[in-house]
Amino acid sequence: MLRKLLKYEFIATGRIFLPLYGALIVVAFLQKIFFDLNFGDIGSVSLSILVGAIPVLFSALIVAVVVASFIMMIIRFNKNLLSNEGYLMFTLPVSVSKLIWSKLIVIFVWVILSCIVGVLAFCIIFLGISDIALMFSRTGEVLREFSRQQLWGPFFECIILAAAVLVSFILSVYLSMSVGQLSDKHKKLCAIGAYIGLNIIVNNVLAAIFAGAANGPIGEMIYRGIFENLSEVQSFNLVMIGFIVLYVILCAVYFILTKIILTKKLNLE
């Protein structure tokens, strides 16, 4: 059933994202053509206006992709689960966990694709064929250097941590919206207030943990017992693993609380 939920969710959201991606790539190619052919030096007024409008359109599309990712995250969760459509969604033979997973996975994929398309668009504009060929020719050298410096671990840890941070952000928004729907009135304001309050609590807790780990006898004990005998790369790996575990715990807490609220405290009125 999760597969069907994902299918329909991708279809519904793809109607927004795919045209934006297509428009962004097309505008990037146009910008590249104008750069290479120096159309701005031509005396035509209409062509000069077009040359000036393309960068503005490109910037607007970049902003639109970013905003669409955030808005779709909110709209799809609110519309499908917290509005009148919730009466239908929660009668489906599927668990609340799968409903949450379907929203989470889809928006996570779109955010990653948005980043990839954005980078591709900038590469189209600013990189030539010779630059791309040079990058590919040095790929083997870079890979060998990564292996020699033992950087593969930190590289993948950074990717995993970024993914965990993104998931925790999405789930924190879902939890805030779930808390907000508990109110009979002003649900949106309550959701915003819940998000602000949640971040204040989490940030204070994390600050207390980091302060305790960095200062005082506990920090000194950790340094002497663990980090003192490790290399810089090993120390970095350990710190990154600690951050990853911390954000995974946050994700689990957000997910469980969201599930409990939607299971036992759902208010669709």
C-alpha cells in the first residue's frame, strides 16, 4: 500500500516540480547561449531587454523551486491528512506510519532532485565543454586522493548527516502542524507557534548537551578517554557519527509524536 501512496503522491506533486525543472533547464541553456554569443553587445533594444530578462527569470525560477519545495511539504501534509481529505485518507487500509512515510519520502526526493537540477542549471551556464572534460579527466585523481587521505568516511558521513538534518526539519514541520490541528481555532497560528516553541526547546537542549560535552570535567574526560589518541580524521568521524545519531534520535522522536497525535488526537473539524 505504501507503494501506491508514493505513486499517487509523486503524480500529484510532479505536476508542479517537473514543469519548474524543465523551465529552469531551458532558461539555463538560453542564458548560456546569450553568454557565449555576446547577444548583449548587439544594438537591438528588444534583444537587449530579452538578454536582461533571462537572468531575472532564471533567479525567479530558482526561488520558485525552493519555495515550491517548502510549500508543497506543508500543503500536501495539511490537505491530505489534516483537512477534509483526512476523512478519506484515514479510512484507507493503511497505517498512520505509512501515511507519514509517503509524505516524507516524496518531499525528501523532490528536495534532493531540486538541488541536483539547480546545480545542473548553474553548470550549464558557467561551465564549458572544456571545463566538463577537465573535471572528468581528473575524476580518477580525485578518487585516488580521497582513498589516500581516508576521506571517503567523512564524505559519506557528511551526506548522511545532511539527509538526517533534512528529514528532521521535515518531520519537525509535520509535528508542528499536527500540534496545531489540535486547536479548534487558529490552527495555522498554533502550528507556527508550535514550530517556534519546538525549535526553542530543541536548540536549548542541544546547546546544553554541547556545552556539557565541551566544558568541565565531562568534556575533559571525553577528550582524554577518546579523542586524545585519535587522528584528525578519526576524531572527525567520531564527531560526525555523534551528530548523525543525535539527529536520528530527533527524527524518531518527531515521527513517533506525530504518529501518536494523528492516531489518538486527530481533529478534522
